[in-house]
Amino acid sequence: MVAAHTVNLEKLRGQPLIVGAGIAGVLVALHMNDAPCILIAGREPQVTDTGADCLFSLLKETGSSAERAAHTLRVGKGLARLDVVQCVMGRMDQALAGLAKFDFIRTHGWPDSESALYAILFGILAKRQNVTIIPATALRQLILVEGHVRGAVLATGDKTGILDTDAVIMAGSGACGLFGDDLGSSHGVGSCMAIAARAGATLCDMEFVRFDPFALSTETTGKSSFTVPSDLWEGQVSLLDENGKQLDVTEKDSDGLARFVQQSGDAGHSVFLDLSKQISGQPAIAGDHLDRFLKRCRSVGLDPRNEALPVKTAAAFHIGGIRADIAGRTSISGLWACGECASTGLHGASALPANPLLEMIVCSEMVAESVLNETKNTRIDVSMITPDLSVPNGVEEMLRPLVKMALGPVREGASLRQALFRVSRLASCDDAALVAQMMMISAYQREESRGAHFRSDFTAEASSAHHTELCEKSLAAMVRSIAYDVHDLNTLDSAGSLTTLDHHPTAS
């Protein structure tokens, strides 16, 4: 790993740039074989377990790839792309076998958590001589020449530099961090998506976010929320209200349960998940997922064997993102996307547990292969270009209550409009606000309820399924159109456009 302040970008000219040092970014770098490449992380690279059983479910899956594909298509509600689902599921066994060949996994077996897997993979990558890992450095802007990526503006603290490169791989997180649910420090606010959008990339299905219905609702200072593993409650959900009364949640899927929990909270009620019957007879083997879950509960003063757990919903996975094909190619030549920030069409309107991890494992290899095959190393000197930088995530604290109000498991047109008009005033100068704006526009335009997206004013599922696609240059016109449609002309200035800030937002 190279210290950020010692990096000589001139010596790294022409190397592919991987943005994001989570599992997706690390896997792409590993699959670059011996080809030189650069991996940057805006923060210290880490993956935080949320208590979900993604890795456990994936590795212990007993169904065939065909059965998993069929389940994925059902959950996708008409929006999961058949060719993508078939490709990912068809490569599942091959991809897992490929990871199993790494020395540590071959010697010690599969790790039992997502963070443990990440630690192993990052440790392997750190020994690769062909990969330059630069911590505490962020991508701030893509530089395009004649529609092709030719450079990237990198920032370390208040210092910026330009890297000449014709291949950038976005491997960052989605925008679940905008909800402030604290399900893990790895959840970001969509920086990769904002930068891609400002460069002209098409984003797809930004309104779709999978909410975990059962995150622990605790007030312990300094403790992050974590979720109840789905294999502990699937098939036998027992919910109680604050008076111990049994709540009827029969025939509700994960998305329906998330909506139920939110609506109960909005009505002033608390919800408790009773797991006593499911786990009373299960032995907790040291180190297994049940043992880890029980220990985390005890760390916040809860005992699920003897008491019902207070639960709330939490944003867990951003389904939408930069539109990309199965090999990560986007609408911009020289730009690829992989992981949560990408929208490949695998998930559709919702996401099965473990499918996001499976997508990263399978697609990362295809992305690396595409970059190696298609990069021409036609370098153009862009070092003299003066970047036009937005403020990265400058108003997150102001955005979070608006995002949580408008984009939760239950959405409604008036709330979406109210939040959209406030957020749009900042979108031109703040990346997080731009992502929130795109999510709100997409949610407002989808006048139906489908999968993880539910509109209380349009509760029915439309007869035909469609994807929503957005480009940054069309957003202002869309917001003006929404304002005119509802006669909310107070939102507009005398010139007929949204009032925008002509200065960067400050802490005040």
C-alpha cells in the first residue's frame, strides 16, 4: 500500500483505475492478473458485517443454479433481465470454485462472514506487485475527450492531481448511507454514481432500494445497528406490538414486512421480533452465524432466546445505479461499473439475500476481462485541464431526514415532491444531493408499486414492467415539469427554472 502523499501520478500514467476498495474493487483488482492497475479508497478500506447472512446463504445454498435463477426472476417482478440472471447463476459454481483456489481458502476453508472474506481477499491483494493501492484518496471527476474517458481527477485531502488513464472502473457503494441507518460504515452516499452522472453516464432504476425489515432498534451510544439473519426468521415470522399482542403478517415477503414495520412505527407503535421458538433448540456452535448473532445481541443487552427483539427497517442494498452490462460496460466508453454502484439488471425490483455478493463475485471477473481486452492504452495528456469540481457530500446531514422521509419502504407523491424541490437546490454543487435528486425523480415517476418500491398513492402493480433511466443533463427539466404539473410555481424563479445556490454550501 502506497501512502497517498507519496504517489507520483506521472509514473502511473495509463494504468486502469479502480475506484472503491470494498469487495467489488478488490475482486476486480485480483482478476487483473499481472496487469498493472491502481486501486483507490476514499476511506480506510473495510467491510462491516451487518449481521446479515449473505455469505452463509451463498455458500450453504442447497438449490441448483436454475432454482436460484427462477427465484431471482420471481422476486425481480418483471424487471430482472433474463440474460443477466442466467449468466450470473450459470457462472455461480465456477466463480466460487475460482475463489476457493486462493491459498488461504484452500488451506483454512471458507470464511464465515463477509468481513472475514474481505480481509482474506485484501490481504492477498496487498501482496500483488502489479497493484498500487492508494488509501485516503477519492475520485472527484472524470475527464472525457471526444466521449471517451481519458483522465481522472484524484483528491487527497485538499490536494488534487490528474491521472492520465483510459479505463476507470467504478466499484463503490450505493447510496444507502443517505438514510442514516448505520448498518455499516461501508454504506456510502453514491459518490461513484454522482461522478458518473456528471460525466454523462446513464443511471438506471435509482428508486429501488432493498430494506431489511428487521434491524435491531437500540439506543446504545456508539453501537451500529445490525440485522437479524434471514434464515432465523424466514418461514415463521412472529411479530409482537409493545403490548405483547401478536401481529398478523401472514403471506408478507421481505419487502412487505419492511413496509409493515415502517407503517407501524409511523403510527406510533413499536414492533418486536420473537425468535424464541426458532432458536431455542438450536445449539450455538462457537464461531457460527448463530453464535455471532447471539454475541452481538448480548453486546447491546438483548437475549433473543428469552425476549423479543425491538426491530426497525433499515436500507440495506441500493439496487439501482450506473447502467452497465454484465461485463460492466457503461454508456461512456472507457468507464466500467461493478458492485453496488452498478445496475446490471440482475435484481430487478428487489434483491434476494446473497445475490449482491454473488453478483460481485461473478461480474468482477468479467469486468476485469473486459478492461484487459478493450483498453487500447491510447493516452492523451490531460494534465493541463482545469477540473470543475463539485462539493463531495457536503450536506449529508441535511439530506438524510429528507431521504428517510421520502424514500423509505412506503413512499407518497406529495412527500417525494416536497423533498425533491429542497434537494434540487443543492444538486448542482453537491454529489450526495445529486444522487438523492435522481432517486426522488425516479421514485416519483414510477406511479405503481413493484418489489421494493411501494407508493401509497399508487398501490397497484402496473400491467407492464419498465425500467427508469436518467441522465444528469435532463434532471433540471424534469424537476421543472414536476413543479408545473402540480402548480407548485413558488418553487421556480421568474426565469422558470429551479432556484439554485450560486455558492457552495457550508457547515452553517
